[in-house]
Amino acid sequence: MRTDAPCLDCFKRQAAATAQICCAEAAGRMRVADEIDRLVAELDPTLSPPENAVIVYGRIAEVTGVRDPYAELKQQSTDVALRLRDEVRQRIEQSPDPLRAAVRYCIAANIIDYGSGHAFDALETLRGCQSARLPIDDFDRFRRSVSRARVVYLADNCGELVFDGLLIELLVRLGCDVTMAVRGGAILNDATMEDAVECGLDSLCRVVSSGICCPGTPLSSCSRELVEIFAGADLVISKGQGNFETLSETAAPVAFLLTVKCPVVARYITAMRGPAGEGIEGRGEMLLMQMGVE
């Protein structure tokens, strides 16, 4: 999907929030605001929002000198998720349908997102995720797709990465050959190779870098390694809005697992799915939407 006019205001809000973290003084925050106000007018609307976010956050880093402003918040998210991991794993194992339970925990955990511009209660979402209604729920198709499949798992944010690991544990038990892809460098609270190693994901499956510091997966810019792995996958599991925004028009077999936190994305999904997408407003709705060859 392409960058829409409301995305520009969202970039400005994100820049203001990031400046609050980076700049102790009001003058610094104003410099960020002024620079991003000028920059958004120059962004390419044919690019996806995550691709333009690379430009926005690169400029913020230039102005503030801070390359990873969300490092502390990322660590906090990881620490909380790691404390919950054993409890959630036990709940999954005791569930009548462990695969469905693991998928729902993974989708719910996607609410942990410092780029969405909205405040959501992640713990409350996790507690209620097993009984929550999914406006789009292609789980039955997903289940058929994962039997002994070559799976590429596109990670999204820190914190939720821990719960991704619980789903990957089940996929490996089902005979899947799983490769996880993480971001090529720090941007927002997105997961990098260092985060995957800290959570032990490298002991569960192969982990590769996308090769780019983008909060999404625009294949035209990604590493050759990831592009080749992506092309050979039986199923791509895509976590989060950023990956959806960059892959929504791909013909590959993709299962999008996300919480919808943006009205622009909500309208796009509704247009894609017609009546099945009605009622999606960008208020944290959980979705499992599978596309491409079955």
C-alpha cells in the first residue's frame, strides 16, 4: 500500500514522540518538529509508509544524534515478555488447540508498537486474546498451510518477538523448516538480530537480516539472501502493520498476523476483503488474513 495524506500527520506525531525521548530541551524538540514539517512535503507518496518512515527516522537521527531512541523501551518490552513466556507457553500447551492458541497470542502481542501513535494495554489484550473475535480469521487455511512447510517468518517488534518464538516451537514440531527475518538495524522498537539472539530465537530456527533498517519488508530493497528465501517459501508469516503495508500487494502465499492500529490500514483492508472487512476501524482489531496460493 502507498503513503496516504493522513500518514504525513502520523509521521509528525511520531517525530514529536521520538523527540520527547531524544531531546531534554524544548529547543531540540522544536528543531525536530521544524525539520520533519519540511521533510514530509518531500516524501514520495508512491512508497509505502514504512519506506518513508526510514527517511523520517533517519532525519530525526541526524538532528538529534540519537540512533536508537527506543533502545530502553525495547528492552523493557523484551523483559516483560520473557517474564510471561513460561506462563503463556503452559497455557498454549494446555489449550484444546495449541496451534490456534499460539497464533492468537502472537497476534495479540503485536499491539506492542511505539510507532502506531496510539496507547493500547498490551497485557489486557493478551489476557483476552483467546476469546476475542477476529473480524478476519483465516486460521483453518493457515493450519492447512503449515504442515511440513518451508516457512519464512517476518518478525516485527520487540516484546512480541518472545511470543513469536512460542509459535515457532510449534511449527518446528509440525515439521516446518522455519527461517525468521529481522530488521537490518535499529528503527522504532522493531526487532534486530541482537534482539532475536537475546530471546533465544536463534536456537529455534535460522535467523537472517532483512538487510535494511525499515519497519517493514520492501523486497526490492531487502538483502538478496532474504529475497531468495522468500521466493522459495511455501508460506510467509508476516507479523504487524509495517510488514503488511509493504507486502499487501505481493502474490506470494502470505499469512498476515496483525493488530490493526491505523484507520488508513483499516480502510485498505476493508477495501481488499469487502464485507469480511467491515467493522475494522484501526482500534487494535486482531486479524489473521491469508493471501496468495493455498
